[in-house]
Amino acid sequence: MRDAATFWDGIAERYAARKVSDPETYELTLRRTAERLRPGDRALEIGCGTGTTALRLAPSVASLTATDLSGEMIRIAEGRAAEAGAGNVRLLRAGLSDAALDGEPYDAVLAFNLLHLLDDLPAAARRIRALLKPGGLFISKSAALPSPQPLSFRLIRLIVPVMQALGKAPAVVFRPVTEVEAAIEAAGFSLLATEDHGAPGRGRFIVAQAV
Ligand SMILES: C[S@@+](CC[C@H](N)C(=O)[O-])C[C@H]1O[C@@H](n2cnc3c(N)ncnc32)[C@H](O)[C@@H]1O
């Protein structure tokens, strides 16, 4: 298996060309996220991909540092930010554990479609907690296994290893929703909201506050 940055670099152009698969659900997630942000916030997005979501949320905050492990994703996001004239968005090639993210703690950390790609979620949640001010928000949406597990998920779990062997899917960890939420709480957060955006398991939306 290639490393994550190489995988995402390799598919960045195709990812950028993809249409949002469920626009209604995407808008719901944007709306719910924007409701939690404040105009004075300094926000950080991890795993921002091609920057589409960062550019939509930037008007809700004072500044948004949008970061991604993949240099190709960041290159595309930079082009989009320049085109949009987004003056309060800073793009940075950096993984979650990168020291470049350290410094003054943030009011909000955002992560969309990322948590199921991280192999050590408890460590990632602790790292995100360390990047936030006390009272700051961690807002995420990612795939997680609902209970009971629908047939579609059983099929996905059979198909993904084949796709991975062909280099067409990244490493994915299928964690139960309960495990994701417990890892976030254990890292020093209290959960303010947990919602299913789209079919259960496809997009678990979580708002967690740093205690
Ligand atoms: C499924 S894409 C999601 C992109 C965007 N957030 C979205 O919702 O369209 C996952 C992104 O996370 C990035 N990524 C994967 N592991 C990462 C890590 N450890 N730190 C930062 N970014 C990471 C990948 O490069 C990729 O751009």
C-alpha cells in the first residue's frame, strides 16, 4: 500500500473534478457547521482536500487555515482560493501530526471525511484537543459503522480491500460510531451534537467542545 500522501496526490485531479454526490446533505453539513462558528474565530481545517468546504465556511470566521497532507490537493486548493479571492484562507501542506500546525491554539478545528482514514483515532483526537483552546470546538463529519450495520456497509467492507489492492482506495478504518465518539470524549471533549447526515454511517456529524 502506498503512503497516504502519495495516494491522495495521485487522485487529486480526479477528486477535484468530482461532483458532490449528495448536494442536499452537503449543504446540511455546511449549515450545521456554520451555525457553530463565530465571526471572530480562528479556525483550522485538517484534511481540507481541494478546499471546497474551506472556501464555503471562510465567510463564517475571521481566519481559516486549511491544511492537507497532500501537496497536490493543496496546489488545487490554492488555485481555487485565488480564483475566489478568499483573503482570510491560508493553505498549508501539513498532516495532522505536523509541527507546522502548532502555535496559538485555535477556536475551532474542522475535519470532513477524514476520521475514518486515520489509523490511530485516540491519538488523533488528543492531537486535535491540543490544537484547541479550552471551550474550542472540534467539528467533524466522517463515515462510521452504525448499529445495526446495514447491508450496504457489509458490501463496502468486502469491496474496499479489493479496491485497496488495486490502488483505487485509501486505507480505511471501519469503526463503530460509538467507538469514534468515545475516542473523542476520552481525549478531553464533551459532545454537543451527534447527527447522521445522509444514510446512517455515511456521514456522522459530531460537534465536540474542548473541556
Ligand atoms: C476523503 S478526502 C476529504 C477531503 C475534504 N475534507 C472533503 O470533504 O472533500 C481526505 C483528505 O484527507 C487528507 N489526509 C489524509 N490523511 C491525513 C492526515 N493524517 N493529515 C491531514 N490530511 C490527511 C487527504 O490527503 C485527503 O485530501
